[in-house]
Amino acid sequence: MVIVKEKAKAPLEPPPRELSAIRVVVLLVVLCAVGFGVWQLAGKETPAASAKSDAVPVYSPYVDVTNTPIYPFQLPSSNPVSSVYLAFVVSDAEEPCTPSWGNFYTLDDAEQGLDLDARTAQLRSQGGSVMISYGGQANTELAVDCTDPQQLQQAYLEPIERYHAKAIDLDVEGANLADAAANTRRAKAIAAVQKQRAAEGKPLKVWMTLPVATSGLTAEGIAAVQAMLKAGVKLEGVNAMTMDFGPGEGAAHDMIGTIERALVATQAQVQTLWRAAGLPSSASAAWGHVGVTPMIGVNDVTTERFTTKDARELAGFVKQRGIPRVSIWSLNRDQQCGGAFAKVGELSNTCSGVEQKPLEFTHIFSELRGTKTAHRAEAEAASAPQTHPSPEADDPAKSPYPIWRPAAAYVAGYKVVWQGQIYQAGWWNQGTPPGTAAADSPRGPWQPIGPVPAGSHAPKLVRLDQGDHPAWSPAKVYHEGDRVTFEKLPYRARWYTQGEQPLAELPSDPSVPWEPLFKYPGEPKTTEPTGAETTAGAER
């Protein structure tokens, strides 16, 4: 017989206490706070990093001015956007307080050797803007060697005035960035220049371009920014050089992720720097003072590559955060190496080293909302009153190149003046006047360089024959190969001739008996016409 024990009854419990309304509210607040913390950890973001500025993103690429071949940034076909940063103005090795382009050209030399005055004027005439970048990696920044305050101020001011720049960029890196005394000199000089321009009704925007890692600016970079803010410079922002990260940063396998982490860190530092200077320093305001410049394609650290896919993702990040400035290094490199047969992995000054379409990086970033394209600039220029000098206004004595002549044959690269403008031959042509159809196309017969700069004069001709030859005589019979001097210039007879006076016209007409034994500086080598010709390029 099974005996079933009866379960003892539990003692009675007091009824549960009800939660008050206040306790419910407190509980909900705690739960929300915990949930928000979990969400932050899961997303690995902070409120500052997820903020967004109200700035309108603008794309303005760098152009390496002294690189060869010369990049025609003034042509819409070569530069689809209307603003560029021209790089780099540095200290002249022999005259430290003299600004020079890459230590190769003084500003006057750049007018003669690079047509820089004409090309910048051409871009401005199309509604574009020219910004000047000082410094760079390879040379000495002005404030490092120029220690006289007044001369340093003038050295910064001269390119601004000459090229009508409304913004400048101070690219400080390497040993230049480590020079604390130079930081102080630079800051004081830029503050004085900015104040002077403002007094003249010509406000000047100032950017600092500095190296970054995933942790943001270096200690030296922070010190350089502090010096500028302390001197009273109204700093537009810090442009992060998101390139050449090196080992341990992750760029070799995740370039865009590394760039984004570096930008988030830089934004936090900018917020702190602005707050310390007593400037608006909210998280969103800080994003409005951050710029980004990747090195497109293969970086100097060749295991790091910034692809067109990375560019699209970066453009999205820029829009998301409201980053006001995007640049690339450089417009010269925005094409595929090797043409139809891509050379991937090549590090070059004239191509990217990754697979891409021509100007693909520029086309990607030109979609940013605040970027003015060349087409818009052309439309603005077209709506403005146009004035063109008549052909009679072309004075050989005031022209840096020969006046165009219908009878002359021009090889690729030959420069002429016509109706107050400078043009360069795109390929061998004869009888086709500059300024006609397809004038801005690389495939056209003539490419516009820009208006003849004020104060121009005829080029000093270069003698190809230094011999002392007898003066030409109208009575003397000359045979093929005979050499003479006429009006202090040498000539050589092409064939039997008598009484036909040598002509100083360039380029030489092959149908006349006398061949000039001189040329103007920069004149391309004469070749037999073979149809369309191009100028070969070389790396810097």
C-alpha cells in the first residue's frame, strides 16, 4: 500500500508592492541609458563622430605646377572643375625670402617658362578660382629659411596678389613641420597678410594641410595649428593628408577604413583646438573645419592604394559628415598608367597606378554638392561681356611668342599669339587660325593657354650658331649651306639665291631660301608633318 503524503500548505505572503509613476520613469531612463551605451559600443562611434556640419562639400584638386609634361589645368577638357590648388610655392635656395615654384622657377620665370600668368588668367576668365599651396614635402617652406618678418610677409603676399588667389594652403610636413620657430614666424606673417587683405576688401581663406595617422594629427601638427590660432589667424580648417600611413595603421588592407578613422580622430582634435582658442567648438562645427586629401592610386608607401571604389566611399563619408573641402594629389595623376594596357602598381607623377578611366577620381568628387564644374563656369563666362582685341592689336614687340601667320606650318607644342591670346598647337597644322572649333580639346589644332599678360615683350631669341659670319649682301650670289648674318642674327642658305633678304619670322617658312639659325625659348623641335602629333611626357 502506497501512502501519499499530503503537501504542506505554504504560509500566506503579503501582496506585491505596486511601482509608483516616479519609479517607472527612473527605470525607463536607466534602461535607455544602458541601451544607448550598448549601441555606442556596438557602433564604435561617439556623438561627436556621428555629428555633421552644415558646410557644403567642395572639391578642388592639387596641380603639380612644375611637373612635366605641363598640365593644362586651364582647359575644361583636362580639368572638369573650376578651382585648383597650385603646388608648391617654396623658399628659393639662393634667396630664401624669394618665393619660387618648387625651387625651379621664380614667379617671373614661371610666366616665361610655364605661361603660368596666362593660364591662371584663362581659368579665372572661365569663372574658376586659383588657390596657392605653400610648402610640400620636397623643399623648404618659406618660414623656415626666411627669418625677416617683413620679407616673409611679402613672400607670402606676392603669389596671392599675382595670381588673384582668394584662398591659400599651407602644406607643412617633415623637417619643416618640426621647426617650432618657423611655426611662429609663419603664423605671424599669415596673420598680417590676412589682416591686410581683409582691410582691402579681399578676404583670404587659410587652410593648413598636415600629415595624419589613425590617431589624428601628430604632436608637431597640433603645435603648428596652435601657433596659427594664437597669432590670430582666422583658420578655415585643417586638411588631413590621408596618405602614406605606414605599417600598423591598416591601410594596406583597408584604405578607406583607415582614412575614415584618421578623419574622426582629426575632427576630435580640431574640436579641442578650437575650444581652447575660444572659437565655436561643437562637434558639428569641428567637422566644418576638416578637409581631406588622399593620394589617388598607388601611394609613396606602395602597399597602400586608394582606388576609385575608395573614392566613391569617401565621397559618401564627406557628404555624411559635412566635410567642406576635398582635394586629391594630384590632377596630374588622374589617369591610368599605360593607356589601353593598364600598368597596375606603378608609382608615377603622371598616372595613378590603378585601373581607372581618364579623370575618374575627379569626376567622382566633382559630384559633391558645392563643386562648381567647368561647364557651369563656362556658362557664367559666356554670360559676361566679352572683349577680344583685333588682329591689328597683336604687337610682336609686346608678345611673348610669334604672331600666328596663315602661311606658317606649326608642329605640336608650338606657341603663338593671336587676337591677344596665347595658343599652343595640338598637332601639325597650317592655315588653321587659333580660336576655331575644338580649340580647348587635346585633339584640336590649337589649345588656348590664356590672355597675353600685361607687360609682355618679345622673347629673347636663342642663337643656334655662334659663328661670326659675313653680313648678307643683296648683290652676292649664295649657294646651299652658305651662312650669313642679317640684323645680328645668323641664317643658312637652303639653295642658290641672290637678292632675297633673310626673314626673322618664326617658325621658318620652308619655301624661302634662308633658314633661321635661331629660335625662341621653349620652341619645340621642328619635325616633318606626320599627321596628328603629341608631346611626350616624362616623370618629374
